[in-house]
Amino acid sequence: MFICSTVDGGFSEWSQWSLCDNPCGGSVVNRTRTCTNPTPTPDGKPCKGDYLQTKLECIAPCKVTGGYTLWSSWTSCTKTCGTGMQKRSRDCTNPRPIHGGQNCTGDYVQTKSCKLKVCPGK
């Protein structure tokens, strides 16, 4: 005569945590386990507890590459007569580079010559 004993379910070990979707800024990762250690018999009790765990991971801040603001207006000519200079500028604050992001590239100041009128006596 063969007698079946009742076996209650037991959890397997947790799987490895899943990989992050985003390398920065935050990503949900998860891991799972199964009710197979042992698997319950039909008259046994199922596993009680979580089959899935989740957590926020990869929360390193994202790199932000710098961007220039719009050019300022040209300054007044440095001379009231003859040839002078004008300049304009822009800042690397739109956005500022942070968390290892690249600095702005290119000129942040431009100059040009200006001539309002011929100087008297020249």
C-alpha cells in the first residue's frame, strides 16, 4: 500500500535582481522566486509571502551637458568716431553642465569692428 504524505510549499531562492533600464535618474528593478522548494501537493499549503520584490535602483544623477543662452545685445562702440569695437556674449547656463556633463563648446564672446563717423581733423 502506497501512502501519500501532505507536502506544504516552500519558496525557492530569490532570483538575481534585474538590470537597470536607465543608467541614471532612477529605475525600478525586481527579482522573483517560485513556490517549488518543494512544490506543494494538492492537499498541501501554498507558499505564503511575496513572489516578487521591487526597488528603486540606479539613482545616480544623470549627466547634463551645458547649453548656451541667447547672445546678449551688442555693446556700444568703444569709440565715438573712427574705428572701435563692439562685443556680445552668452553664458553656459541653459542648462549648466552638472554631474560630469560636458561644458559648452564654441565661442562665448564675439567681437566686431564698428565705425560711427570719421573723426574731426582726420
